[in-house]
Amino acid sequence: MNSISPVPVCIIAGTRPEAIKMAPVIQAFQKSPLFKTQVILTGQHREMVDQVMAFFNLKADYDLAIMQPKQTLTDITCLAVRGLEELFVKLQPKMVLVQGDTTTAFAAALAAFYQQIPVGHVEAGLRTSDIYNPFPEEANRRLISQIAQLHFAPTTLSAENVEKSGVVGEIHLTGNTVIDALLKVAASNPPCEIPDLDWDKHRVILSTVHRRENWGEPLSDIITGFQKILDSHPDTALVLPMHRNPTVRDPLQAALGSHPRVF
């Protein structure tokens, strides 16, 4: 009896959220003898993706390394499509898996479509019905839906949204892979040591505020809100992961960097 050759599949990630949410998917594919799994990073985010890959003990098979200073959405899209086209021609995958609504996900879906490779869309069906909010994510996820042939929806509402979009292909209700990632991390009970933060002494707020729709005046309003909370609740501390984008990082650092209860 002849053995069946494993099916070549490419899994794409470019940003930290994609890497987190795709980590359980990559691990599941790599455990299966039915697939030859190739992990491709575009490099849309650099160090932040490397942190996630290392945490989940994953390694990329290919890295386009497209990240450059002050890159625009056009830069990311063009470089990713061109680089992925070359890899898809070389690797000849039978399926390309993308996650969510990033520019990397859209570019990968488009590059696969141009090579007539079926696309599987993880976390399909999120919608706001405002094409510019969030920008560019709302457009990205809608465009991917029209290209994909397998739609993996995290919720019943997401599945309904995909169906209403008049898509081709199959819709599967799967749940959200970020929960799988969360449970894997929680099971390892990792330490969370932040210098000078006394977890017993303070109530702790964890906040991330880096999204594009927060830039500018909305970020100023968020900072004002943080300051009011800290002033009125002296037993409260704020843990604020700092995005590498200076558009976000610099205002936060200027306003909150010297506060004794902001970490």
C-alpha cells in the first residue's frame, strides 16, 4: 500500500495578535501527519512577533522581513504580496491559512487568490458595518471573506455575518483560537514580575491602547481618564504595555512615564 503524501499548507502571520491566535493552530497542524505545514512570517511586526513565537516554542520556516521605518499600509501590502507570491510559487501549498483582519492577512489572501490557492480564514465574520472603523481592519476582513473558501467563525454572530456577506465556500463555527492560546499560557503558570509593582498592595488595571482609532485626540482623552482614575483611587496601579509605534508610545511616556503607580 502506498502511503499518502502529506498535504502542503502555509500558515501566515505578520503581527503579534496574529501570532498569538495562530499559535494553537500551528501547533495542531504540526502534530498532524496529514499535513506538511510551512509557517511564514511577513515581518509586519518584528520583535513583537519574535516574542510570541519564542513563548509558544515555534519557529518560522520563512520570514519576509518586510518591516521598515515609517512603513505605510501600501508598503506592507505591496511587499507582502510580492514576497508571498514567490513563496507560494515555490511551495505550491494546497491551502493558505490567514487570521483576522490585518494587512498581512489581506495581502496573504490576495497573493493566494492570484495563485488560485484556496484560502482558510481564521476568525472570520467580525463586522462593524463602518468601512473606516476600525481602519483598515473592517475593509480587510470583508475583502478576505470574498476571497476565502473556508470561513472559521468564532461566534454565531460572526457566522451569520459571513453568511450575509454572500460568500462562497464553507462556514464553520469554531470558537476563538485566542481562548486556546490563553488556556495554554494559563496552564504554564508563567511568572508576572514587574519591578516595583506590589500585587498585594494595589488593585491593578491592565490596559492596551495602541489601536489606530485611538491615535491623536482619542489617546489624549484616554490619558486624561487614566490620570483621573489614578488621582481618585490611590490604591490602584496601571500596567500599560507600550507599543513600539512612537505615535502611541511618545504621548503615553510624556504624560504617564514618571507616575509612581504606572508601570
